[in-house]
Amino acid sequence: MDTIRTLQVDAFTDEPLAGNPAGVVPDADGLSDDQMQSIAAELAVSETAFLRSSDAADHRIRYFTPTQEVDLCGHATIGSFAHLRDEGLEAGTYALETNVGELEIEVDADGTVWMTQDEPRIREVDVGYDRVADALGVDAAALEGASDDIPLAVSSTGLPFLIAPITYLSDLGSAEPDMRAIEELTEDVDATGVYCFTFDALGRESTLHGRMFAPGAGVPEDPVTGTASGAVGAYLDRFGAFDDDFPEELRLEQGHYVDRPGQVRVRIGEDVRVGGRGVTVLDGSLVVPEDEDDDILEA
């Protein structure tokens, strides 16, 4: 049996046991798809990143939830490069190969990792406020009141999310999501999950407060979501949420309702960039059986 190093890195925070925990496997070249899926299920965080060699870029990453592979994950990317920075990676710009193509990653001297996301693709959807409200467990009026100027839409900068603005933080915080209804809703609009948000944020410097649900991808509620943050930033730009005064940097707070508070920085310019820091909180190993059908045993 082979032993492989595995880590947990809390992303979009500089405090341990906050933000979004990501699994990181720094040397995954020898792992099969089945082994990576089994390791992700064993680590049981929303996504695990598997770092591999690349002929086309500086690094290759594949991402797995506990139930399936996904093409892109923001917080696991931030966590992976935060780990590489801890291991001696110099500040600079790096090319990352993913299932959605090659992305640019910039590592600042202070440890902040910036991820350039895919070109935005945004489309309005006509699913009805009542259906979305029932799935999220909120009053339809909370959605309708916030959507006068910014509509329900699916936005993607690598992964598609149904973006749903909500009037007040109290509405967002008291949501009682129906995971089965959300899964059916996201299937119908061809989205990975639902990102609902309000401009009624907790922090004085925060642009908005968000929550993200993706039960169809094996993630009932994600604490702090990088890919959805890029998508909502592009959505706000597309629909003119700030008129002609779009902020140089958005600060999206998330995770407070699952006791994992964190913040994502988003910059919209010629491209969409998502930034944050990460803290390694676990560094150990798993024993990987030779037979890929066997269970992963914790060392």
C-alpha cells in the first residue's frame, strides 16, 4: 500500500477553522480517477484539489467533491496555492491547467492568491420567484423586492450558478432550503448551485453577504465560494447594479450561518479575478490501497 500526503487548507481566511476548508493532495500524479474520488469522499470537505504535473502549464489541478469531479473550484485553488506558497513558492504569476482551460494565478508577497476566472457567460432565466423562494425557504416578496433592477439569472465564470438577490440579511439568514427542490431547480436551469445574496451585509467594508447551495454536486451549503463569487461579480457588472460607479474591488462575505466566516475579494476589469488567503490546519497522510475498489484507510 502507498501512503500519500493530504492536507486541509482553510481558504478565504487568515484564521484557522474559518473560511472554506479544502482538501489538498500536493502530489497526485500516481492516482487514478477512482482513487481521487475515494480520497475526496474520505476527506469529506466540499472539494479536494489534486495537484498534478502539466505539459502545458506550471501546474495541473483536478477537483473532486465527495460524490463527483467538478471542472473548477475557487477555494480549493486558493488553498492549493496558499500551501505551495508555504512550501516556498515565490510571489509571481503562474499558469494553471484545469478542466475549463488554462487560468492565470497570481501570488502576492503577502500570501494573497488571485485566480483569473473564465470569460463571463450570463443569461436570464424565467423560473418564477415562487419556485425559487420555495426552494430556498424564503418569502417570495424577499426575492421580488430585490429583483426590480437585477433579475434572476445564471452566471458562470467557470461554473454556472443561479444568482438570486434577496432584500434583507434577516431573510437570507432565516432561509430554510429544501435541498431536493434546489437540486431539481438547478438541473432545470443547468446550474451547479444557487447563490443568493443581499447588499445588507454584516461588515462595514463588505459589498454583500452570500450563501450558496449545491446539493446536486454533493455540497448542501458551501461556506465560502470562489467560483460563485466571480460569477456574482460578473452578474452585478452585467446588470449595472452600481450604475456607473462599479467598485474597484468587491468584498463578498459568506459562511457566517455555518460558523465558517470568510471573505472573497473580487475585481472586475478586462477579466474576472478572485482573491483570498489560506491557512493549513491539517497536514497528514492517507494509505491508498492498491486495489482501487477498496476503501481509503486513514493512517
